[in-house]
Amino acid sequence: MCSGAPVHAEGGNAMRVAKRTGHTEAKATAKPRGTRPAAFQGQGVLMVTGTPEAGIRRAAVKPGHRTARAQAGARTAVPRKPAGRKAAARRRSAGRRGHAAAHGRRAAARRTPRPAARRAPVPAPQASTPKAVPARGAGTAPLQATHHPHGGVSPAGQAGAAAAGSAGSAKALPPAEPAGAPGGYAEGYRDGVFAGGEALVAQHIPPDHILPAVAAADLIAAGFRQYVPSLTRLASPHEVADQIRGALDAQRPLSVVRLGDGELLTLAADTVLPGEQVQELAPFLPYAGVPRSVPEIRAALAEAIQGADWVGVPISRAPTFQGLLFPVMRHFGIDWSRLKLTSSTINYSLHQAGLLLPILQGRRVLVIGSQACGLGALLHSHGIHVTGMIGSVAGVMDVPRVVQETAAHSFDIALVAAGVPAVILCRRIAGELGRVALDFGHLADKLVTGELHL
């Protein structure tokens, strides 16, 4: 458009001299309108006449009009803008107008109240429906370990039974989710309740059929009534206490052993479950006295269970409790119906019922296990005659040494708190030494630490 554009500073105003071919000089101020002088924006030319010394006279030309002189110069010297540049300018202008219009629409939408239907809270998405899983019979691989460090009924087993009983019931809502449970946990919980109830029912419904208004809980209740004759009663704490007192009075041998997840997983390793899976489910086994389940340990444990006078079995139906109890008994040929059964928490039940101290009073007591010193001192402080204390048992392989050391003591009843080896010890103390032996378990820890009191 312009060539040779020297700038002069004069009277505070910058002067640009524009030379056009075939014309005299035309002077224009460098004050821009926008970013360029109006003369170069197609909106008219600001013509300047006179000289700087005589002052500057400005003649405003309306936009779209140029003087004949300017028009002639434009025709002869000033090239037209390419059509592409004009189109680009029009697109930019249109884009700015469109942006402003969109902004206005968004602002209007914010000012416009939404109808009530849109303001209503959106319902939470339903949990994904899992595929129906087959009913887990005895002997299936447990999903996770439910070991309780102090024995006892696993809370997971109670919760699982409740979930299976009320899932999808028409008479009751599914079990409430734990307070404050994260979203992922809640979804998994709902899926688990469904898979453990309604999904199992669905497997038995023929294709193209439904079972209206009958929930899984109703079916469980109806089916359970058919199995009532199969219920097996466990001996109560008072009955077991009477048996212990009777054996002590008659000076006859008696053994009371208990089976928890530690004992059952030991028996299940490489028999009803892969050994690697047992190691994952039961990392506590080395602490419980079984560094690794081997055939010799499993055989000794199964023999002790079959020969014990009373066997405490878990009430919990969790996978690693009753879910393993009957499969391992079948595997080792133990007829559970011939065993005298009580609860695996019989040690706690005797204490809670106030029967423990009366059993021990007037008897010579031997204490075996890692808490032997503390428990012996505690019993002595309550007037119990403690005749000996044998310290910690170094696993199942240490049983022969402990039995030999036990034979050197005079006692009527032995309280054995030694993990899985306690089952074998109790049976051997009764069978080989002719005494009474009670699998005392983690009750020793709770009494010594003061969590429970005699």
C-alpha cells in the first residue's frame, strides 16, 4: 500500500509521509483508528493539506467516500486487497458475532429456571447385574480367609447368613450397607447380596418363566423347613463343664479340642485346596504353629480330631470355617456324626458362663503355651493350685518334646494354649498320660492382658 514511510516528530504529533506514484505528497497523521490509520482500513482517508510550519488542516472524509484525487491514486498505484483476505475478514467478523450470540444464549439459559423434572435428583445408577454364580457346596475353594486372631464365630459368617436370608425379600429390604461405606464397597455389597440370593434362585427357574412375588428369603425359609430334621445340636457350656468335672472326679482321661480356620486350612492344604491358595488365605499359619502344612502334620492332626473326646466345631458358615469343615472330614475319613460336638468357642463360653474357675478349683493345674507364666500367676492369684508351667511350643514338630516334659509334672488338668499344636497335645495328654486336657486358645491372651477378667 505505502512505500517509504519516514516518521517525523513535530509538535508532539507523529507525521507519516505517504508517496503515491504520479501524485504530489499527501500527509496523514500516524494516529491510528484501531490499529492502523483510517486511510489504510478502507474506511475513508484522512487528508492533510498544508505544511507543518503553517499548521495542519484536517479534512474528514466520510467512510466509503474518497476524494477524486485519492481515488485516482488508488486506481493507479494502490493494489486491491486479495479476495481471500476480504473473505477471511468476513469470517472473523461472523465468528465474533456468533460467539457473542452463543454467549447471550448461555446467559439466558442460566437466567431461565429449569423445570421441576430437571431439578429433581437423578436416581443413582443401578449396580451391574452379575452373572449367576453356582451354589457353593461343601468343598469349594473359599474366597477369602476369615481367620479371627482370638477364635470365635467370624462376624463375616453372621453377616453372610443375614445377607443370604434377606436378599431381595418382599417382606424386608436388603441388609443395610455399613455406614460411611465408599461407593465401590456399596456396589460390591449389593452385587454380593444379589449373587448370594436372587441369582441362585434364577438358576432354577425354567426359561421363559418367572416366579412372581416369591423372594429368595421366602424360598430359603420354605426349603430350610425340609432340613430341620438334619440339624445337629452342639453340647452347651454347662454340659461340657459337667463332662470335665466328671472326668476329674473319676480321674479318667478327657480331651476337649477346638477346630478353627487355622486347623481346617492346615488340613485343607494340598487335599481339598491347592497348597498355594492356602498360603494366600492363611498367612497366620506359621504363627499358629504350622510353618508349612505337610502330610505328616495333616495326618497327626486328623488322627487327633478323630480320637478326641469332644470336638469344638465352628458355628460360622463362612468359607474357611464350615465351608472347609465337612470337606476335610470326608477327605480324611472322619465320620463327624460319631463325634461329640460342641462349639469351637467353648473356651470362651465356659468363661462367660462363670464355669471356668469352679472347674479348676481344688484341682492341680498345668499351664502350657506362650502365656503360661502370665496365666499361671493369674490363676494362682485366684486361689488355683498351679503345679507347673511349660513355655511356648515351637510348632507342631515340637509336640513330642512338650509331651515328654508334661509327663514330668503332677497335674489333674492341663490348659493348653498353643495354636494348632494344641489339638494334638490335648489328645496325646489324655490318651498317653491319662489326664484331662482343655484347648484353651486365645482366652489365655485375653485374660493375661486384662481384656477379660476371671
